[in-house]
Amino acid sequence: MAFYEVYSHPVLVRYRSSVCTKATLFLVVVLCLTYIAPLLVAYRSQGFWIKRNIYEEQPVVRFQYQTLLVAATSLQGDYVAWSTFPHLNNMLGSNLRIPAVSVREEDQNQDGKLDLLTFQLQLPLKADEQVYSVQLLLTFSYQLFRMSTVVMQSLAFVQHSSPVPGAKLFISGDLRLQQRTPLPHWGLYNIYNVSVIDGSSPFASAYDLTNVMRSYQERNLTTVLSSPTPVWTVGRAAGSPFELYAEIRYPLEIIRYPFNKNSEGIESVF
Amino acid sequence: MPVEQNSKYSFTDIYTSTGPTTTPTQSFYRPTEQPPAAAEPLPVSGSIHSPVAGADRLCPCDENTAVCDINCCCDRVCNEEVALFTSCSISAVRSGSKQLCSQDVAQYTLWTTVDGYSELQSSVQKETNYDILCIQAQNRYDGLSHPSPRLPTDSNFDSLFSQFVSFIFGSELSDEVLPAKLQTLTGYQFGDVLATAEQSGQRGMFYLPAPGITADCVNNSPAAFLKDQSSRCSQHVALDGDCSSLRALRMDTYTNIQLFAGKNADAPVVPVDVASVILQSTEGTQTELAVSEGVNLLPVLITTTLCANVVLKVVYVIKYNSAGEVENGSVSLVLGFISEAEVSLQQEFQVMYIQGDVGGRAVHYNGNPGYVVGMPLITEDQDCLQGPHQRSPILFGLDYVSGCTLRLEDITNCSLVSQLILDVLRGPNSPQYVASFGNSPLENVLDWVPVKTNINPTAAQSCNIPLSIHLEIEWTKYGSLVNPQAQIVNIREVIETNRSSLALLSGGTSILPIRGSVAFIPVSAAALPGYRATPSINAKLPFDFFFPFV
């Protein structure tokens, strides 16, 4: 004959014990392990809650049309230079040589953010001059919007020298963001929205590249031109200008930021 | 729902016909909303043409009108030239976006005939997009097109310009301002450019040459008020022309200066007096010239490779008062020789500002009270451990080593040589005491640490010659933990002499290296925790333990 369930009810079993027994102790230990141990484990393994995170964003970069160029024209240390700063140009005196510059910024993927800067420079040279080294400084306006609004002015510096006089220097690289500390996750961050070179200053020290680079590298947020392979072309024809061709891309950047405001800059004391 | 209708109508006489009329579907991507015409465009500008839509009419590679573009198959003027084409640079022309569900595409294909010439076949096909999220009909003009630009008019030109122009060439600041702007304030402020009275009666600037983007001197870089500045830069000199004519080498360039006491136009003029002129010989020895009125030593070309009375160093001391007015200025110069026909001459320029209307002599501290890293040590004459000849000051906190080589050919009088070398190592007027703090006053005897000397006269057989001097400076952190001050507690001079015979030491070359070094040794004890009461166990969870709940 087949059985079937007529009725069912739960059974409560009570285990009783007095307070001072091994069973009580066991119960307390189990309770502790259930609630406290996972918390400790979680805390030591950097927590349930993320304190640092990263995001990806393509910056809004604009070339600021500020340029400084120094080219060594002999092995004895003669040089010619040019900049977009009138005070500096006045100070250069006979070393001032005005090149022909053409600039184009392109938005290749039509997303409203510029992707590529094409910078072309032709430096006219005298008959007895050759180019042995080039220093080029370009300034950029750099903005990020996704988490905090970051507005800063930054630079790209190219320095190349060769024992053989050149006809052309080709640079193709990325303008990379360098972060020393995480960026805030909200608000306006514009403490570096200051000129990289103070173009209104009449003092020669304001244009000293050592001073410029020292104060720039003290910043926690900078950009650097990563151009691993500049191409130095030799064999300049007499009478032809020295050519500098730079392609600078504005790539997607990975940006570190603190997940919550409280954990910023405060280390764990546990 | 997109229905595939591969209605294909080939036509061979594409060049004579005006092309097929647009199929009804083309009205989809015709803009239903025409760009709003600007109210009052500027007189020269007309309205902007709306883009052509028909796929068969578009030809991106047609760059020359009335001339056939090679390999451009959609160029309508290519009739006979088609036979010479090798390929089509553009094989399909689309009129709208790729996301449309169906649209016309003009296809151009080349095929070779039996006799080797090319023949063009063109067709307009309806292309169907099978994406489920394709666009069936587009009834908004601005959905897939750029919005029509606002036409500039007289009224909105400035606002349009400022909206779109961000950075351009030629946006630099114009070059004027400088020679101190006339203001109501009479005195100069920090960073102001000092004004000078030129002989022509105009206002000029007080220049102090400094290195700019290279190490070369920028001679027209101004000096800033209250900014003490010291710079070294090189001046390119070719003697035959420059010796007497180059302004940067002439003494009167730096002495013939009339400073305006203040910024305003009627400020009194303060001359810069010559405080001292030091003449430096070609060997480097210096003699001070008696300063007489109207002294002017101009550069003279003595031989073709020797130019005398060339300015090597210029030091200005400018006294000012609390109102920011220049009280007086003085200049000290070092003149010397150039002994090469063409040379990059190093010149040194310095300007110091001293407040004149404070009582007593201002004493420069090297820390208050503790020494600051990088400041020179104070010796008893409030001067640094620096002699005139190429000796560097001992800077607090910076360990240092330097030296020279000494050629000892024949030692007849060993004790004399030994004493001479010891004098060279210690330098002239070597200090006996060093201040323990950066601001130790001379009167306070207990603040001065004696320099302990420790000569190691090791028992060498023949001759003891000092080979190295080593200064061991022990310093400690003094005061509170939060703001510790550096204090020198002990200073020891260790002089080592040779232990073996000199010939053995120099390896037969008779050249001995002589070395001087400085070491700073921190001797401060580690800070100890001190408990006033018995410590209790501070069992506290970290403050962010319950984050984010609390």
C-alpha cells in the first residue's frame, strides 16, 4: 500500500544548560566567529568598500599656441631661438630667428574632442649654420570632466640633439597625463590652471628652461610627451630650412581617484 | 520594416544623361526642416548652400572642373579617359548615413575589355541595412547632420568670435607697460622694475644681465626691486672687434646709471656710486684700486690676444627705505683680462637690497635659531668658511668632498712643505670657533663650539705630509618634536698624514692627491615616549572600521 503525507509540523528541540559550562563557552565562541571574524578578514583584505578606483576619459586638450624653440647652430654653442613671448623675443636680440609655423588640430573620430595636433615648423638658416640640437616647448590647455572638473595648463617638451647636423626632426607621440596623487572625485580642481611660462614677465629668469621645468615638475598633475622614437634626418641641402614635424596625440587616460572623500590621504591605522 | 528591393537599373549612357531622377525613398533624408535663415546676414555673406543629397550626383574625388580626374570613376567629364583608368579610387558613393535602413548607393566598377582597355559600369542600387536598430526614416534635419551655423551679423559678431576663438597665434600680450607705470604710490613695490634716467631724458630700466634660455647673458633683462639676485652667464667675445666696443665689457655700462628714487615722474634721481674696483691679474691675484673721482677704466686691446680692463663681476648694493624709495646705490666691480682671441667670457652679476632706515647693522641669519639645510656655517667673524681662492663654503647638511693633486718632485725641507700644505688645506684665517645655532650672537660665548684639531702624526720614517683634511660636524635636533632646530654640538678636524714613504704612496709618479671633506653626523637621540601616568591599553578600532555605516 502506498503512503502519503497526511500532515506535517516542525519540531522544536531545546538544549538546556547552565551558564558556566563548556556549551555556553562554545556558543559565545561561535557567535564571535560568526560576526567578528568576517569583519576582521574583510578589513584586512582591504575591505568590502573600494577606497581607490580608476576611470577612463579622453581629455579636452587645446594647444595654447605658445611655443618656445631653441636650436643650436654650431658646435661652439651658437644658437637661434624663437618664442611666442614678445619679452623673450626682445631679449634674444641677434639670436632671434623667426620660423614659419603651421598648426592643425584634428578631431578624427568626430566626437567633439580633438585627437591630434600636427605642428610643422620651418627654421630658416644662414649659410654657415647647421642644426645640432633642438629644444621645443609647447603649452596646452588640459581639461577633464567626468568625475571632478580638472582645468590645468600643461606643457610638452621635446629635446633632441645629435653630433651630426640634421635636416629634419620628426616626432610622433602621445601627450600623457602624469598623476602623483589621486584626483578628487568631485568638484573643481583648478590649482594648476596657471601659466607654465609667465609671458608677461620681463625678467630673463622667467624663461630660463631650468626654472620652468623645475616649477612644472613640482606639480602633482602634469603632462609629459611620450615620444619614444624621434627621427633625426640628416643631409640638409644648402639654403633649405630646418624642418620640425611633430604629431602629438591626445589619448584616453586612466585616472586614479579616491572612492570616498574620507579616505583621501589618510592611511589605515589598524 | 525594411524590405529589400534590389531594384537595379543599370545605365550605360551615364555621361550623356543627366542621371536618374531620385527614387521616392530619397525624400526621407531630404531635410524637412530647412536651416533657419539668419535674420540679417552681413552684406558680403549669402545664405549657405544646403548639401546635395543624390548619391549619383556626389563625387568626392572630382577635384578639377571640366577636366577629367584620373581614376575618379564618378567624374562626369571622363568619357574617353575611362579607357586608361586602372581602378576606381572611389567605388561606392553613399548619400546618407550608414545607419539608414535603406538608401541609394552609386556603385562604380571597372572591367577590362578584350583589347585591354577599361570600361566603366555604374549603377545606383538600393542598399539595405539589416541592423535591427537601423534608421527607417529621418525626419529631423539636425539628427545626422551638423547644425547649421549661425550667420554672423553686425550685432552678434563679437559674441560669436569670443565663443569660438580660444587660442590663436598672435594672442600674446603686447609689449609695452614696463618702465614703471605712473601711479599714486611713490615708492617701488616688490618685483617692480627700477626706472633709470637715460641721457636722452627718457625713462629706462635698470638692467642686470642674467642667463635666459641658454647660459648666454641676456643683457637687457631688468632687475626686480627687493629680489636679491645673483647670476653667472657667458658673453661671447671676439677680441679684435669687441674689446673696446662691446658694451657688456665696459665698466661705464654698469656705473653710469641714474636711478629714479620712486615710481612717479618727478621722483629725485639717485646716482650709483662706485664703491670699489678690484683689478684681477691674468693669474687671478686681485688688487684693489684706489677709487678716485671719475675713475673710468675702459677696455683696451693691448695685443691681439689680450684685452685689459674687462668687467668680470658686478655687485650692486641698493639701499631703500620703508616707503619703497631708493636711497642710494653703490656698485663694486672686478676688472680683468681676456687672453684669448675668441672666448665665451663668464661674467657674474649680483644685486642686493639693504634697508637703510633701520637702526644698526643688519646681520644675516643662517637659521633662526637652528641651522637651515644649505646655509653656510657661521664662523667667528660672521663670515663663512670661505677664502678667496676657489674655496667653497661649508653648507649645513651637505656632505662634501673635493681635492687637488700636488706634484712633489724633491723634498728637501720636509717640515716647511708640511706646514705649507697644512695652510693650504685649512685655508687662510681658518676658524677656531663655529656658531652652534644659525643666529648665535658674538657676545654669547657658550653658543660657540671650538674646532677640535686632531693631527695624526703617525710614526712615518721620514717625512710627514698632510694628505687630507676631514671636518666631522656633529649636530643634533634641539627643542620640540614638532619643530626641531638643528644645533651643532661638536666639530672635529681630522688631518691625516702619510703613513708610508711618499715615493711608495705616489707610485713613483710624484703626484699626490690631497683631499678635503666634510661630513655632517646627526647625533640626536631618538625621541622617547614619556608617560606621566601609567599607560593604559588603548584598544580602539580604527576610525574607518565601520565605514560606510558610521
